[in-house]
Amino acid sequence: MKLLTEKIKKRLPALYSSQEQEGPQKFACKFFDPCGSWTWYVLEGDEREDGDWLFYGLVDGFEKEWGYFLLSDLEKVKGPLGLGIERDVYFENEEVAKYA
């Protein structure tokens, strides 16, 4: 499964842009581990010079915390059944307040 689609890229705010945004902030997409309990909610992101993507968002793993993560790191993960990280195809612009 392709984690980052062109549709998501187009609606993904640039890093640090939501700091000045008024009103409710919305996540652009959600990634999850189908064999575990980890979930990554993407708020902002930028493409780096090497073609990788740096995201900022909410990571729900051992605990919920805000932070930065790379697309390439998510793509490298292989769970115990050989499954990788997946994108929630039904997740669309959910408000941050609902999850944070």
C-alpha cells in the first residue's frame, strides 16, 4: 500500500504552518500498525531534498506524544507477520481535538 498519495500531498500543510492557523486544526492522514497498537496522525509535512517526507503529528504508541517522524521510517517497519505500516483509507481530515 502506498502510504503517501498525491491527494494527501496536496492537502498536507507545510511544517510549522498550523502554528498560525486559527480555528480547529485537522489531521491530514492516519497511519497504523495492523499487528500492533501504534498509530501516527499527520498534522503537517514537508518533502526533504532527498525525496523523503518529514511529518509532524500525534504519535499514539506507548503513550500519546507530539513529534516528528519520517515517511521512510514508517515504510521500513515490518511486523511479526511481515505486514508493514498501513494508511487508514477511510480517515479524512479529522479534528485534532478529537484525538489529542
